[in-house]
Amino acid sequence: MMKLLCLITLVASAFVSTVSLRAHILYADDFSSADLSGYNASPSTGTADNGAQLVDVQALLPNSLSANAVRLYDLSSSAATSFTKDYSVIASTQLVQLFQFNVALSDDTSSAGVFSFRVANPGGNISSKYNCPFDVQLRMSNGTIYVYGATSAGYINKLNADGTLISVYTNSSTDTVVIENTVVIENTVVGGTLTLEANHFAVYAGGALLGIFEYLTNSSFVPANGIGLFGFTSASTSNGGDIMIDNIEVISIPETYALPAGIMEEALHLEAPYWQFQPAQRSHKLGETHALYALCLEAYLEQENGRTPYPRLVEIIHERFRSVMAGGNEPECQGGLGGWSHGPFAWSLAFARRTPQVWSAFSASDKAKADLLMEALAVAASFTLEDDNDYRVTAEGDRNTRKTWNPNHVEGYVGVALAAAWYFGVDELNARLVGFDFDPFVQDLSAAGFTNIVDCWTYTPATKVAFMQGGPFIGEDPTLDYGTGLGVRGNHFTYNGYELDQVWAIYLGLAERMFAHTAQTEHAVTGISGLYTHILETDAMGDFLISPYEGQDGMCMEFKSSNEVLNGSSFRSSLHYVFSGLMLNMTNAVGVWASGEWNANGSDISVLEAKMNVGMNDFFYKAEHGYLSFAMGESHEEDFFTVQETFSVWNFVSCWWACVSG
């Protein structure tokens, strides 16, 4: 585990952040769309004396602004003008932010009026500076900037009709941050270092640092809740003058996260996952599930690194779990391919349980539901994977699974078992499984509103019998083999001969199976003469490209695999099937590391790491350049875009790989 440790180093106890300013823009608008929708302007319709209007500012006066800008004007003392934007919820967890905008005075700079730039908590307002951490006043008379924080200061002739870039750095976190490359002149970074203590802000005008100030100490602003609203307002008791605003940007300082900020932004944008039971079907919200995994992992890593997870991040995690556990949204707990999303969800719940700041936000009822849900997931894992069970069905009796099948059928629920063992502890989990009692447990599920699980487990009476007594699963067709086993009740969970506290040994088996082959680009499709798999792009000579990893050990299993005979061939080599297993292997890998079990016996794993590197990069190369896959009796042209279209978690899985690679 090298890359993830490197990421954590960036946010060590001193919380030192080195950032690229323009890497993670939360919000930007140069008004080129000629549209002010999404802004809250008061008055809503500009009058002769007050308002906000989109103008071609260069037709009015020469300056550095773009063609379109917003004119804010308050030429009367009878009413105020305000112009605000409540931007994305992601901003509330970005506790270190940069606000930038260009401002140009009108030709009449003799006005004594003031427009203030202010920010507030998500859902807040800037009507009073005492709702805000600071008040940066853009005074018309003599182009003065006046800054109100815990102390105040004024600066003469910092604004003019040619346009001035204002930059305000904010630090709402509880740590000191050091930000490099901070001095910006006309949108060009010219170097410099800024150190901001907790609850402080810095103001630049035209690249010159005006000062570093403490937040207002008597405001209602809550730093831990972050900033989610910005805007400009004039005083209602005096004329606010006439200014032009353009090129607004809100930029996060990304290394306030342990995980890459881009991943966190994507995770925060998505909604809570949900499931719906349908017999013999799988209900997946893969992007939403991996997003929850990312948020819970982030909170856990922040805690492990000696930091208190951001309160708003904790709140978002709690909101998403409450949505999942509200009733009718929970995983079906069926086993098999359901593990595509159930595995990452189980790890998410385990991260939450192992993060006191998150777990303490759960009510007693929430915790009881979480325990019930994790146990139900573990029951499904025992039924489909435990060594003494060889059931060839999911919990509702669907025959499209077997524990000896390919990784996408298996690794999701191996992850469930490992996560559940970490969540409860191995002894408690085994006690729950050995003492499992179907009827009262289903009653508890019903009382919790977990209708997906109840519907799945009661779809056929054979499920109860198999769970409680073991023996053959009696399916709908008596001529078919549905498998047999000892069931769940009374059965101590082992997997491939290992106890669930032998986490590294279990994952090692998964990894060795996943990265099992010698890399090969072109495969003859057995049973179909003249057809072979290959990379779609060609070289300068017109020959199909060959993977640069050709001949090296570690190619993913599903590039040389099989399925049932269809159209004369059982051969399989497919980007789609490779990825469906890799996404599970990577969530398990990060879960194993996070739980402290990565290479727990301290053995030499350089050969495994080399194989994983070959396997992952061979896959990425084929996805980048396109691959003629063959699966289920048919050829398919596949690439990154087709994989992303199907699974929608490419960025997350790439991040998990970055976490475990070097």
C-alpha cells in the first residue's frame, strides 16, 4: 500500500497542503452563456435605481473583463441590491477554498456607496455580515477595499475602472494550512506561499496581499459546516454605487482530503444508493455505491491520520445510510452477482462502524438497523460461499451463480464476509451465524421495513429450509441440481479453509486467481475458425497493436476464460468481464488495507505486486486502445467508454488501484 500512504502524507498532523490552484474548481462562471439563471438577485427585476443585469461591459468602458459581465448597481438609498449563488453541496465539505472574481468600477468613482462580498454556510444568507465569517467591502469612493474580520483594515486605490482581480482564501478547518503558488495577477499564478491558521482568511487585490484576518468572532457562521454560498450586497441605508463583476471562480484546496479531491467531488455529487428486489434479477446502483464507499473510506482515513472527520462529511454519510435503511431501499442480500454492489456497501458500513465520529452520529435505532442489515448480508455470504455449502443458487433460488465460478460471481460476497467480520468481530459474527433463527430474524427485518430482504428470502420456502437445516435446495424444477450444504444455522464460517480473521490469506487467494495468466493480446476463439481477439487500434504499418505487457505474468483471468457453449464456442476474453471482477477485487484490496490486514504476515509480496501491475496496466492499455472481445458466443468491440457506460465506476476503481499501487 504505497500510493494511499503518500496521499496521507500530504495531510499529516501539521496538515500541510501543497496545491495546484486550478485543479479542482467547484464553481466558475464568465457569463459567456448570457444567462443569470441559478443566481438569486434582489430586486428580481432590475429597476432604474437598483438591480443586477447582464451587460456587454466592454461596450460601456474599456477594461480587462470578458464581453459579458454582471452590472450591480444601487443608486438609491431606498432599497438594497443583492446577488448571490448557493453552489453545490460539495462545497460544504471543502473547508479550504479560494474565491476569485474580477471587479471594475463604473466611470463615476466618486460615489460613496459600498458593495460587500460575503460568504455563508450552505443554505445561509449574506443579508447581514454577522451571518458571515467576513465582509470584504468594495467601496466606490477612491476605489477602496475595506476588510472586516475580527479586525478591520482599509486600502486606498485598489479598485479601478480597468478591472481588478480579487482573491479571497478561506480556511474553515481546524488546522493550519500552507498553500503554495498563491499570488495571482490577472489569472496568472506568479508564485508565493500563504500560511492560514484555522478560521482565517486572506485577501489579495491584483496579486498583492492586503492582509490575513481572523473570521468574525461574533457571527452565526459555523466554520465546521463549510461555505456553500457567496454573493454581493449593498447597504440599504446608503447608495451602493455601480460595479461590474465577472469571471467568478470558487476553487477548493484539494489536499484537505485523504483521497483525491476529484474522487471526493464525484462521490459528493451522487445520491444515496438503493436497491429493489426482483426475482432472478440484480438491482445495482454501482456509481452511488462506490460513492458511499469513497465517503466512508475518507472519513475513516481522516480518523486514522489523527484528524477529526469533517462534520458535514459525517452528516452526508449519515444521510445516505439513513436513506438506504429507510425501508425498501436496502440490498436484497441474495448472494452471487448481487455482490457487485453489496460488497462495496458492506465495506462502507464497516468503515462507518470503525469511525467513531461517524458511528456516534447514528441513533440507537440506526445502529440496530445497521447491525441487522450487516448480519443479513453475512447470512447470504454464508449460504453462497461458506466451505460447507455448495448451493448453486442465490437466496431466492436463481441458478445463475456458483461459488466456483468466475470472480464477478464470487468476490463481491467474499468482500461482504470480510467486511462483516471486521464490523462485528469474527467471534461475534460466527455466534450470530451459528445461532441464526430464520423466523424471528425475518420478523425483525419486517419491523425494520427491510422489504427487499424479506421478499427475497421468502420468495420460495426452500430458502428457509436451506438456511436453517441445510441439505439439498429444492428448486422449481426437480430435474435440476440446485446444490446442497450445511446451511447457515449452526455453521461456523470458513472460506477456502481459512477463518475470517485470516484476511490476508483470503485476499491473496483472490488476487492470485485474478492475476493468473501470462499477458497475451491475441487469442484464437476456439470453435470458430479465423476469429481471434485483438486490440482495435493499429500501428503505422496497419498491424493491430500488441500490449506492451505481452509475455509478462499477471494478465487478468477473464482475458482467457470460458463460459457455456454458445454459437459453437465456450471461449471468453472480454474487457467487460475483466472489469466486473476487477472492481470487486479493488474494493476488497482497499478494505483489506484499511482494516490493517494488508500483508499482515510480512511476507515478500513483490511477485504478487508485479503481477497486479501487469494485470491492471495490460487491462488499461486494452481499454484505451479498444479491444475486440468475445464472450457468450459473440464478438464485441469494447473500450473505456463501453465499460464506463455499463458500470459507471471507472474513476472510482482507478482510484482504488492507485491506492494499492506504487
